[in-house]
Amino acid sequence: MAEDPLERIEREEREKQENKGPRTLMTVLAIVAAVLACTLGYLLYQRSSLVKALEGEKAELAQQMVDLQNDFSALSSDYENINHQLDTSREQVAMLIEKLNKTEATNRAKIRQYEKELGTLRTIMKGYIVQIDSLNTLNKKLTADAAAARREAAESRRVNEELSQQVESLSSQVNAGKMLKARAISLTGHYSNDKEGDRHSRVRYMVANLTLLENSLADRGPLRVYIRVKDPEGVLLINNESTGFTVGGETLQATASREVDYEGNEVDLSIYVNDTGEFTHGVYTLEVYTEQNLLGKAECMLR
């Protein structure tokens, strides 16, 4: 039996309405799936970019640590205490690099902590540099001061040596100037009647005559003059009153001596040689001394 055209149209409309719901749902689901896929892809891309950025930051931080490590390795000083502190800081940098290498780039908290520690170590290193520079500057100044002090000391020693030499020279000149001198030194024979003569068989004593010269630098006061008389054989004439004396560190025996009061003016004096035994033919020699020096010599010929 043939279907009524109106019924057929209604049936087809119903079938269209029944099929339209699932197709729409599938379209929506497809669109949602596409949007989710795009969103996931975008998120994955963002995550990948972020991880790469974090990896780059970690690599840059690692390079900064290595640079700081190299700077610490190149830093040195002449001071034991600072060198000990440098060794400790070098160990801290090495440990920080080791910790960074073991940490994921995505661990932001740890990375930020390591950045702060790196900044602290940089500050410490700057402090070392300032301290070493200050100590080096101070050391250079102290070295320069020490060199200047040594030069000044050497100059002072040189000046003192020159002054000492001058003082010694002046002292020597003064001492030389203080030494007495004599003139008119002579030795004569005398007979028993006190007349001067040169016949040895008649000579009973001898007389040494001299004049002490004026000297304003010489010491004032009592002064003893010594004479040494030797016979022609070179034997020293002595008697019971002969005495010893010291001149120039040497002890000598005197034939006779006499004390005079010297006040810087000329003094004429005579010293007698008595009781020394018989006189013989030949040349007698006379030496005149004070305890400072030899004043002079003379000879006497007895025939």
C-alpha cells in the first residue's frame, strides 16, 4: 500500500531531527578535542621554553661560579692568615659548584639560594682584594720607610764615624799639643870642685840640663822628669836612688829624676847623676823623659 506523501515527509523530518543530536555532539566534541590539543601543545611548548630558559640560567650561574673559582685560584697573598681564609673560600666555591651540578634547573628555590651564596662569595672576594691591596700598600710603605730608615741610619753612622774620626783626630792633636817639649838638652861632666870638665879621670858626677818649653795646653801641676844615662858600653848608670817609670806602656829604669811645678811656662832644670861609679873614656848618652813622651837626647864625650 502506497505511503501517504504527507506521512513520508513527516517521517523524514523526524528522522532528521533524531540524527541531528548525535552529529552535533560529535562536532562539539571534535572542536573541544581540537581546542584541548592546541592548549596542551601550547602548554608543552611553554614548558619546554621555560625549561630551556631555566637550563640557560643554570648554565650561566654555573659559568659565573667557575669564573669566581678561577678568580680565587689566581688570588694570592704574602700573608698566612689571608691565605688560610682564601683556601676556605675556594673550598666553598667548589662545594657550591658541586651542589649546583646536582640540582635540577627547575628547582627555582635551590637555584635562587645558590645565586645568593654566589653573591656572598663575590662580596667576600672583593673584601680579600681590598684587604690584600691595603696590606700590600702598607707593606710597600713600611718597606720604603725601612729602606729610608736604613739609609738614614747608614748616613748617621757615616756622620758619626766622620765625627768620631774628627774627634779622634782633634783628640790626637790635643794630646799631641799637650805633650811637653824641651830644648837646650845637654849632659856635662863635673869635677870635685864643681867645675865643668871632660877628663874622665877627674869627673865625679854629671849634670843633665834642659829647658821645658812653654805649652798652654799641657797639664798644670807637679811634673817628674826622668833621665837615662848610658856609659860608652851602653850600660845604664844607676844608684841607690834610681827608680822605674812607665812611658808609652813600657816600663823603664831611670838613672835619676826630678819633680818640678809646671804651670805652662818655660822651666829650666838640672838633674844630677851621682854615685854611679867611676867614669871612663868615651861617649855617654842622655835620654830625657816624662811619663808622656821622650823629650830628647844628648851626648857627652869624656876624654
